[in-house]
Amino acid sequence: MSYYIIVRATGLIATDGPNKARSYKTHGAAQATRTRLCRKAGWSAGDLSIVDVKDYKPKMVTRKNLMSGIEYQEDVNTPYFCSPSSETYWSM
């Protein structure tokens, strides 16, 4: 089993390291990271929830493709440079 730490208000995956989609192998490791995030970032324990990877359903947002203008659905955790709605995506 693996676990994600989710910000309840936005649905974003929260982590204390550079890997934005990091999962934790045990529930205890996820709780320890949630405690560190609460101390560092000023969140409360109620703002962050621990979710099993199998039960996680990513929150989808509607964005507009920069080149074609067509709207599409995208995971809220998609990095900006990987999104067709950004100029960075099209300039690579």
C-alpha cells in the first residue's frame, strides 16, 4: 500500500520534497510528513488528509489549449510545463 498527502481545499498532492507526486510506503511515514508540513507551511492537520493511492481520484480542471483554443480536462497536479495550455509546452 502507498499513501498520498492531499490538500483538502484544492485537491493537490502535498509533499516536503522536490518530487511533487511522491507517495509514502506506510501510513506512519505519511503521518510524519504531514506533521512536518504542518510545522513548516502553517497548515493544520485538518487541512491535509492522507489517502490510499488506490482510492485517490485526481481533481480535474478545465483549461484551454494555447494553440487550438479547445477546452480540455486536465489533472490539477499536472506541471505547468507539461500542460498544452502553457507557452512553455509549445516552445520545447
